[in-house]
Amino acid sequence: MWHKGTLQVPVLLLVLGSLGATAQTVSSWRRVGGSAVDLDLAGPATGPVARVWFSANGGILYARTVSGRVFETADFETWTPVSAKVEPPSLDPASPVRTPEASAEILSSATNPNEMFGLGRQLYRSSDGGHSWANLTAYKSRSVIGGGMRSVAVSATDPNLIVVANDFGIWRSLDGGLSWSGLNQSLPNLPVQRILSTPNGATGTRATVDGLGVLELRPGGAVWQPVAAAPRDADLKAARFSAMLGTQVTAVAAAGDTVYAGSADGRIWVSRDGGLSFPTLPWSAGGRVERIAANSAQPFAALAVVNGNGARVLRTTNTGGFWDPLDANLPEARVHAIAADWAAGAVYVATDKGVFYGRTDLENASSTPVSWQNISGRLPAAPATDVTLDDAGVQLYAALEGYGVFAIAAPHRAHSIRIVNAADFSTRPASPGSLLSVEGGHVNSARGANLNYPILAASDGESQIQVPFEAVGPSVALALRTATGDVTLGLAVQPVSPAIMLTRDGAPVIYDADTQMPLDARNGARSGGRIVIVATGLGRVQPNWPTGVAAPLENPPAVIAPVKVFLNGTPLQVNSATLAPGYIGFYQIEAQLPTIANLGTAELHLSVDGQESNRIQVFLEP
């Protein structure tokens, strides 16, 4: 059983606290994972690094990425950008008696004239002029640190301290190459090209990363993991349209049968038959078309970002007949991506100078200029390579070159009222007893189908309400009385709609039942232990409990629907599923972990009466 003062109060504050009311609240940006990837190597990996070297006294390690940025570390944990120009020492090529690999690059050691290194698929060292070679990185047939060795450095003060850079980051050995560990956990060198999707219950945050393919970060995860993913429909269409139009198509967006296609040579075509044919006279955009966003509800409206000598942000309100510029006060810089909330008139662009936000009428031609605001705040000073909104339009995600993915409460929320699930900000249906967040409005009262929906917390930017236990679906017209007026929104309701609670940082709210400590990468769940999962949307309880009233501290009502917990697809023993004692709208599920479990990361989700929750990541210890 939870202790009210030690466990539930922090949980309540995490879920019901403000998302961050203003666009310029710098601290509201949160990092989505880090810049490292789990590739089953000697440690977390990252993008390719071109060169590593030590300072003259051996106290500082420098690294130059393939993009040309230089970082330094003195503690082998924290990397910081180098502002001054620092050049690595010159390396002399060596002439060995023989090479360990046919294409290996052979270099003389900078610290030992009798030593040389071979850089190929593996890292080799020779102390006899290349007569014999020791493979320092092989385990069976593969390299424990990945392949593509690019650079090696040996400390002048410790000949057993070897650092190597390769296609998967930077790796260190303290024992002359007998064992290796990664130095990539905080190295900002993850080349995210595109954010493919935001958490939607079935998957976590997904992104394409140069050289690493599609990666995913589950809620609760610390590092990215590779996933098998089918090619995006837009990429398949781009390849097909390139062949049709005889040029490189770089951007595709579709809204029903209307398809927009932009090219590397600065043209935009529009098809009205799903891409079967295109007009012979496209619009001349004046530069490479980087991205197009189309309005799924109103296909005549679309946005595009272009890099060239002309306008960089374009809007059409007549299906591509004319594109008008929206640059206004947007600083001069290359643009890479665009995202929009069409109903709210909100538009976001990713540029080399950060992420910018503006508002205008996106569906009707207007001469009103867009006033762009830089919302990058104290994010790292790096180009923004992508920007996107989640499915609910309440969270904004941005990719920064090298640093990975960040998220923030979308600044336009204050101008557009919408309802999302309070657990994971998804648009999943509501259920009796569940918690909802009303984004963009201070709600004074809520009523639907002759039932009052209690207001649990309210601020200018966000309010939380509970769905009555008596509510039935499949839909409810929910009338909201807000500080700025009355609004009625449609609300889908089904008997159960489970969702595991996430904190504002995207971490799942899950605890050790015995120690009451939160479970995360630093405090993993133990084999054979009991865990407590905090959720909402588990539906009605027995005995009946009044809506808007905190659950009793003793003998809380039990969930009526059958509750299952799965760990990597295997069902766990569920000890109990009840309302959370002392609180409103929260449920707690206690599950028993198996005595023998695979250590490391595992995927966990709920199934309640056949309805599945979002999937989270947990860490298992012996």
C-alpha cells in the first residue's frame, strides 16, 4: 500500500502541474532521451567521429565529429564545445611488413616509436613493425565497438589508455585494449534527420538518424534503440514521382487525392488525382524544396519551406495556383522543416538559427505579416533539423543537430482549446473515472449528457477534469465554460481506455512496491519483486465510488474489468488493481515480476478488457 506523504503527492504534482504556460519559458524544453543509441556494443553508441587526440599533458581529450565540430572532456563523462581553434597533432603513416586488413590505414604511434596501429573494420596494434598484429576490438567475428575505425589516440601519461573514434562514436580502453567502454553518453553527435512520430501508445518517439536508420525511444528509456520500420509512404512516393517528373523530388505531402511534390531544382507540382498525373507547368519556388505540409481537412491549403535566393516559407490557399511568402522577420538562415496547427493558425519552422513560431491565417490569403518568435530559449546553439507536433497538437518536438530531440508544450495551446488524456497527452478515448486535460483554457465547469465533470485543477493554460463513473459512449458533447467563453467539444467515451501515467519529462510513473522508490534507469526493478503502476482509464470500480471524491485510504474500490500486465509480451501476475488511495482519477496496479527475468530494458504495457495501454520501458536488475 502507498504511503500518502511519500508517494502519491509527488505523483499528483507531476500529473496535474502546469505544462508551462508561456512560449518563452526556457525551462519547459525537455530532452527526449539523449544523443546515444543502444546497438548492443561495449556501451551506448552515437554518430561517426572523425578524429580524437589528447592535449600535450594528457589531461584533455578532444574529439572532432564528421560535421567538423570539436568537443573536449577532462573527466571522460561531460563533453563541451571548443570555442577556440584547436588542431590535432599530425600523424605519420607507417610502412608495416604486412597489414592486418587489406584496406586498413596504418599509423605510427604518437607516443611510442616502436608501435603502430591499424585502422580498418577492427582496431589493431603492432609492436614489431607489423610482423604481427593484435586485434584489440574483436569478439568472435564482430567488433565490440562497431566498425569503421577512423582515429586512435594514446595518452602520453598512460600507455594503457587508448581512445579510438569510429563510425559509432568514441571508445576508451584503460587496459591497453583488453576491454572497452563508450564515451558517447553525453557527446552531442546524434545526426537526427527527421522525427518520424511522437509517442502514440503503440510506439515511442521515432526518428531517422544518418547512418543508423530508424531509432525509437520508449517512455522511460534513456538511450535510443534501432527498430525495423517499413519505408515511409512519402519516401516511396518521392522515388516514384522522381521517375515520373524526371527530377529529384525532395518533399511530398498528401491530403486526400491532392498531392504536393517539391524538387531539388526548386519546383512544386500539385496532383489532384492522388499522384497519377501532374500538370506540366509547376510553380517555381526559387530554390530546393525541403519540406511541404498539407492541410488534411482543407487540401487547398499547404505550406512549404525552400532554400534558395527567394522566399523561404511559402503558403498556398488555392491548391498551388499561387504561393505567397511568409518570411517577414524570420532571420536569414537555412530552413529545414515546417509544422502547422491549421485550425489554430500556428506555424513552426526549423532553421539553422533555431526553432521559430508564428501565427497567421493558414487557410485564407492575407496580407497580415507573420511575426516570428525564436522559441529555442536556452537550447544548445545548434541548427534545428526538424520540427513536428504530436497527434494532439499540444506538444512540439524539435531535432537539433547532434543533440537529438527536445520537446516543449506547444506555444499555440493558449489559442486553441482541446482535450487530451491526462496520462500521456494522447487523443485516446475517455472512460468512466478517467482523467482528462483541457489544453488552452481555464475551465470553470464542464457538463455532458446531463452529467457534471468535476474540475480538479485549473489554470490559464490547462485544466484537469474527471470523467463521471456514470458516463457512457460512444460519444459525448462536452460543454465547457471557460474564462474566455463557452465551447462544446466532442468526446469519445468507451468502457475502458487504459493509459500508464507519464511525468512531464515523459518518464512512466512506476514504483517498487516495497521501497516506494520510483523505478528508472538508475533504480531498476528487481527480479521477483513487486511493482506498482500508476494509470488512468481503467473504468468502473466495485463497490461504486462517487465521481470527484478521493478514494479511501483503506480498502480502495477494485477495478471491475479484467486487468493484465505484460512484460516483453509475457503476462505477469496481477496482485491487485484498484483506485489509488487518497486521490481522484488515479488507479494503481500491483504486479509480480518473475524470479528469473532477462536483465536490461524491457517493454511493459497494460491490457484492460482487451484494450491496450501505451507501452513503456522499464529496467530490470538481478
